[in-house]
Amino acid sequence: MSKKAIAPVATIKPHTLEKHNDVRTDNYYWLNDRENPEVIDYLNKENAYYNEMTADTKDFQKSLFEEMKSRIKEDDQSVPYLYNGYYYITRFEKGQDYPIYSRKKGSLTASEEIMFNCNEMAKGHSYFQLGGVSVSPDNQFATFAVDKVSRRIYTIQIKNLVTGEILSDIIENCSGGSVWANDNQTIFYTKQDPKTLRSDKIYKHKIGTDSANDILVFHEKDDTFNTFVYKEKSKKYIVIGSSSTLTSEFQILDANTPDESFKVFQPRVRGLEYSISHFGENFYIVTNKDKATNFKLMKTPETATLRENWVDVIPHREEVLLEDIDIFKDYLVVEERANGLTQLRIMPWSGKGEYYLPFESETYSAFTSTNVDFDTEILRYGYQSLTTPSSVIDFNMKTKEKEVKKEQQVLGGKFDKNNYIEKRIWATAKDGTKIPISMIYRKGVKQDGKNPLLQYAYGSYGYSMDATFSTSRLSLLDRGFIFAIAHIRGGEDLGRPWYENGKLLKKKNTFTDFVDCSKFLIAEKYTSTKHLYAEGGSAGGLLMGAVINMAPELYNGVIAQVPFVDVITTMLDDSIPLTTGEYDEWGNPNEKEYYDYMKSYSPYDNVVAQKYPNMLVTTGLHDSQVQYWEPAKWVAKLRTLKTDKNLLYLDTNMDAGHGGASGRFEALKEVAKEFSFLLDLEGIKK
């Protein structure tokens, strides 16, 4: 292993930052300038160093890529769903990177109408994303949105599905989605602030008119809120939503009269969260009203929507989080989470014979899928686990018969779910809280402390990290790795309090939970410090940064993907996308109490002269969510302070943004880079 290349050293240019009489010196603040040739030069040098240092793994990366690609069915397609007289299908063709969107009228044997072939549309662009396809009620037109830069800024256009012609209407700087009124002439859409990318305005557009004349219907002036627009499943109402981390508000309009004014459903009250679903003469409301921390279901007449009219349908429960509902003509389907696992509850409107869908596995992921049809007994849901490929199931709520419409195929003939063990174990955090860990490994793995183990987590925004299947992960498992998901606080895995106890002034629970899970996995001899690896992305990258400052000795290697590591400086800069709305998650550093707490864990501010694990840090130059300079500054600072001879790589994708590459196979090349980094550290070369 000729790891001899010389690491680039970023120039030190001290920049003083002062707040609350506290002075911080940022030596790499200058990297915050995408247009500066010196910045681009530094990023290119880091890329060159990474490529030179990993040159001996390039063939392995290629074979890993081919191995992972070979498991994927190239000519794959979604399960068709029926909506308004047409079956809609998304499919891939062999050797092509992007999907084809099509439909068939009335029957699956009808001739296929190709609506959008993204392979054609993506030609000549290094990044391409189609979003927000929405078909008019008369099935004649479709709005669609395109992003060619990966900053999540879309341009909306309209296609005549009968003639194939693209209309001259062009609407720029949108969030992507759009909604048709029932007149087939009017669409509502969301525009973003060009600088912060906050969705802040809802406009109304008439087909065939100049978008410069579109009417502003609603302007969300509070910069901690985002706004969005959608149509109720009943098709009776267009709804504008406004939401912040802690508060929501909705406005409704009869979809038959798009030129009337929207009416506020229930004015915003800080701390009151609610979402609405229309059925019959009522709205059903999932809400935390009356201190319902885990949410409850209420209803109110469509003519009297203020909260004093709301009445309980499913009361609040301490042990069960109510996540979502899906309304059908004869059934109410409730998505709940208990003991860290999702449950689907079927409740007939008649009030007789409610039941839960039975799920066998110890750890799994289940969710209601595309259920656009209102008048049906069929519930479509998705199911998968660490060992069970993702499947789409049609369940008859009346007869209780289920039909697996599709199970993800793992090609190559080598995969058999019975060769793997999946289980859930519980680690004890330092404050006594039990933290669930979902894990998978090949049969035959011994608890002798010698196994390589990849521990993964996210732990922010109340986002639950369910146990899902991955075909690419098999490349690690089949080489002896154990894969473990730590369901740490900051997610909502065990209900809303799980989230509340891992945010704001309790954020450090997220980091200490992860470390305590690592210590537990070592103590139980699943692995050892020589073979333990950690991975997280975005806010999970913040987790990685905090953990290696706190307990670097536990890990042999760490992968931080697009990590949010410069917490205070970013949170004090309200011109950066996503900052003002983040105050409810991390706190507002303009207040000293939050400033001091954030400073005590912010990864960039807490890099010290100590030994750090081997590290691979990835980012994208055009990322709009975590700016590239955060990982770049972090790596530059680590290079000067760390006291070890371990690997430290910064790999910047000079084309892509937050999600990474846009083609389905291009993204696998990034996974191959990460896996080869881990396997190389274990001395595994093929």
C-alpha cells in the first residue's frame, strides 16, 4: 500500500467572529466563496490527493460497482396504479440511467402512452431531476418540473398529453410541485426565495398565459415557515399549508371555484401542529392539540373548522405515536408507531371489526403506499426488512386477503434471505434509557470481537430510521461485515418524546446515545475498536463530527457524508438556505444560552489536538442544504490539529448537490468508493 502522496494544506487566513462577547477565530472562513479560484483549487487538490491515495483501490471500486449493479434489475418498473381512468407506470430500460413515465387508458393491456422519457430529457446535462408531474382532471394536460443543477430549484412547464406538444408556459424558481383546479385551466404552484430557497409564495397560473402575470395567492412572510399547496384526495378542496418545526396552519378553497379566496382552516398558534384530510362532510385532523405529545385524531364539520369545534376520534396514547391516516370510502387506515415499529390499523367507518395488519419480523419497515383511489377495499402498502427485499402488497381490507404485487428482485442468483440473521437488541445509554439497535449479518458470524461492524444513524428532525433492505449492502455483509442501525434520540423511532429528548438543549443525547451503542456493541463482542466503523450523512454527519471529538478511540474509520459541522457560524448566517427554520431544531445562537450549548458540541469548533479515526468526508460543490465549505473547513482544520497518521480524505463532487449523483447507477459509484474505503481498512482487497 503506497499511501505516500502529500496531503494539501489550506492556507490559514484568520477571520475573527464575535458574538455575546465571545471571540472565535476561523482560519478557514475564506473557503466560503464558490467563485474564488483559490477555493476551487484547494478542493481540486483535495480530490487529487484522495484519488492518488486510493489509486490502488480503483480496480476494486470498479468491481464493487459492477457487483452491486449486477443485483439490480435494469429493466424494472413500478406497480401500476389506477387514477381517474388511467394506469400510471414508472419504468426503467436496460442500460439507461433515468425513468420513463407512462400511462395506459382503462386497462393494463391498452397501448402505452409515454408521458416523459427522462433519458431523452437529460441528454447534455450532468444532473437531471424530473419532479412534480401532475395530470389535469380531464387527463389532457400534465404539469412537470425540471431541475438541471441539483439545488432543488425547478422550472415548471405544461405538456399536452394528447398532441405531445409542450406549451409555451414557463414558470421558473419553483419548488417543483403543482396542483390543478377542477376547471382544467388553473394551476397553483409554490415559488422559492431565490437566495434562501425557502418556499414562501403560492401563485395561480392560467394555461396559455404569461407567467409574469400570475397572481400571488399567498405570501408566507414568517421566515421560519415554509409553504406548500396540494389537493385533497376527495378532490373537493385545494389546500395551502404553512409549517415550521413546531407549528402548522392550513387554508382551504373549493377546487371548483379557483378564483375565489382561500379561507384559513385554523389560524396558527405556536406549538399547535395539525394536518387535515377531507371526507364526506368532515375534515379529519391529526394533531397535538391538548398536549397530545404523540398526536391524536380529531374531526370537525367542513363548515366549522376552528379548533373549538374539533372532537376526538382516536384519543392520545402515551405509548403510541399516531403518524398518519389514509381515508377510504368504507375504511380509515391509521399508521401508528409503537415500541419503535410501525403498525397499520384498519378501522371500518361502520365501527365494527377493527384490526391490525400482522407483521412477523422483529425489525422491519411498513408504510401505506400509493392509495389515490377513494372508493376501493384495497389498501396498497409497502413492506421490507433488513433481510426482506422491498415489496408492494395489495391488501383487501374486507376479505383480509393479500396479494404481493411486486417484490424487489435481487439478481445474480446468490441472494437467499435465509443466509442472514436480523435482530433487534437494546443498548443502555448513560442516563439509563434503552436504545434499540437493528442489525443484520450473515449466518456463521461469531460474537468474538473480531467482526468489522458498520454503525449507522441519523438522529435529528424527528426522522425515524426504519430498518430497510439494501442490495448494495450485501457487498459488505458477504465480506463479513455486521450492519447496525442505532435508533438514537433525536429521531422519532420511539414516539415524539424520543425526538424532544434529542433536540435543542438536549441535543447531546443524540451523540452520547450513539457512543453508548458503540460501547455496547464492543462489550457484547459483536466487534472491537479495531473493527468498528461509523457512518452518517447531513445532520448524521454532524453526529459523526461530534462523536469523533468525544470518543475517537472507539472507531477505526468514519464516513461523513455532506456533514453539517460548522453549527454556530451557519446558524448565525440567515442568508443560507434552511437556517431560520432550523432554530426550533438546534436553537437560536443569537440567544446566549443556545450559543454556549451549540459551541460545546459544534464539531468544527471542537476539533482539538488528538488522535482521530481514519476518515472519508464527502460533499457536493452545489449542495444547497449543507454548504460544501463546512466539510472543507472541517477537513482543513483536522489536517493541522490531528496527532495521528490515519487517513483523512475529502471527496468533493464538483457537479452534484445534496443527494449526490442523479443517475441510478452513478450513485452506486459513490457507494463503491465508501465500501472500498471500509474494506481497504480491513485489508479486504476483493
